[in-house]
Amino acid sequence: MFYNTIEVSPLRISDFLHLTTELDLTLKVYFTTPTQTLPIGVVRFLPTEVVLLPTKKPLTLKELQLKLAPIAPTTTLSLMSNDTLQPLFGIKISPPKLLLK
């Protein structure tokens, strides 16, 4: 018996920029977990990844796109929450919010 496997990889900057090209640039960016929704307001650039940090005031999609545009497209996106680094795997549009998952 053969099983198909699906490879799941963290969201890369090129994927994020491609997925959000046609979206409303005024959407506020949040990270969502099963128990909470956190506004993303700080972007930290590390050698191998970009880390998004929660704050009280969220960035707009346009602000985040401008910060990510000059970074290597294969760089992955992660979120720091409760001192834990979590890779991001996708987005969900829930106006007026863009939810990162």
C-alpha cells in the first residue's frame, strides 16, 4: 500500500507577498492561535528568518509588505509568542484583519 505525503513548510516571504498582492493594504495584521488573537507590530530580521512580534498596535498590510519587500524571498516568517518561536504557515482574511496562522 502506498501513501501520499504532503510536505508542509513554513511561509516564505515570497509566498506571503504573492498571497497578499491583491488584498486591501489597510488590513491590520494579527497572529491567531486557538485561544487568542495577537496584533503584529514589530518585525525583527535574523540571518535565516524574519520574526514577527506582538504589540498593542498592529501593522497594516502595507507597512508589513514594505518591511518585507527588500528581504530575500526564500526567508521564512515566524512569530515569537510567550517566549516560543512559531513558524507561520498561512493567512486567513477576516476583514478588517489579516490573520497569520
